[in-house]
Amino acid sequence: MIIDYLPHSLTKISMISIEKINPLYISHVTKNYSKKMTNTIEYLDPFDLLLPVEKHPQKDEYILVGKYDCYNFIANNQHIRQIPCIIEDFTDKPSQYLKILRRLHNKGDSNKTNRQFILNKLEENHFPLLQILKQTGFTKNDLRDYNYKVTVPKNYINSHTTEKTMNWINDLKLKSNTKQFLYKCAGLPIGNHKRLTEEKKKFLQHFFAHAKGFEKLTIPQQINILTHALNFKAIMTAQLQQQINCYLIQ
């Protein structure tokens, strides 16, 4: 189906005073977003601050119908009082809320693959790393997981592995053969029940932080423990079921 897009009759871009913009709810904005915006404020272009609003037909005010994270940053910045806004046709409250909800899910290109591609292009053009950090709000920790560390064995890297997980394994204070077991698990296809997923990685982080004496085990013993740890849901379910059965036969 082909849809012809016709611009709305009232759609235009204007500079509007922040005091005239009326949000429909108090949004939760992450500290990370606010920090990145603050750190890159001198590099922001008008598009970065562009807000979608609806002009109220009777009042001298504008209803905010998207980009609440950006609005929150602007409203808390005393140096920004005029905002570029795209003015849309006025609608009823349900339509306004639907707009907001729809736009909360519209970041289809905000994924690691696209960011990695652009970062690679900047690297090809010999753009300084410090300038990337300064102008984009990326941190060194953000960039750390965009490339495999040179000490990660290349023979374990495949289309199923992620830089974040492989780098994490690389930094673990484990014996080489034990690490190799985890590398193999991280490289299993998505959907394989033995794969080291992000959820299982978080469990292992908790395990390594609280388990005592693991480092004293032999390599086969360590691998056996980790095999069970990677299957922690099934093991816990079986134990709970066993406890249920014991209660039922009492």
C-alpha cells in the first residue's frame, strides 16, 4: 500500500518561549541522558532541540507531544529560553497521548550496529577520540564495548558473540581453560540453551562476587560449576518443585 503524505495545514517551525510550552505529564528522564546533553550543549544544533508541539486554538500556549527528555533538559537550563518547535495541528487529549506514546517507541535506528558503523567512519577519517567523547556525549566506558580487546582470542569471535560479553570474560581472573569454556558459550547461536546470555552474565557476576573458594577448584570442577550456573533457572525450578512435592506428601 502506498501512502501519500500531505503536510498538515498548520505544520511549521517557529521559535517559541519555553514558558509557553505545556507538558501533559511529568516524565522520568535518565541521569545519563541529562549528563550527555549537558556535556555536549555547546555542540547542539537546532535540530537537536526541536520539539513537537500543538498550538492551542484559544490560549497562547503549546501542548508538548513528544521529546519529553529534551524538554526536561531545556526546562532546567536557564540559558535556553527560546526553543525551535515544529507546530502540528491541534488534536484532542487522547490523540495527543497517542502521539506521545508512539514517539516513545520511534528510535528505530538507535542501536549498536548503526553507532558502530558511524564510529568506524569517524575512525577512518582519523577523527580524534577525545573529540568524539566531547562532542557526542559518549564516554570511554561506552566506547569500550564497541571493539574487542586485543587480548580476546580471535578464534572464539563469531557472528554470535558481542564485544561487551567477550571483553567481560577477558577481564575475569580465571584460568585460561575456564575462560575458554565461557568464550565458547558466548559464541553459541541465539536460542541455544547453553549460550551465555546477558541475563546469565549478570548471574555469573553475582556468583563470582559472592562465591567463596571457586578459584581453588580444578579446571574440570570450575567448568562443571559454571555449566550448572548457566542453567540456574532450570536448577532452581527443580529445587523449588522438589520442595513443593515434600510439602504435599507431609
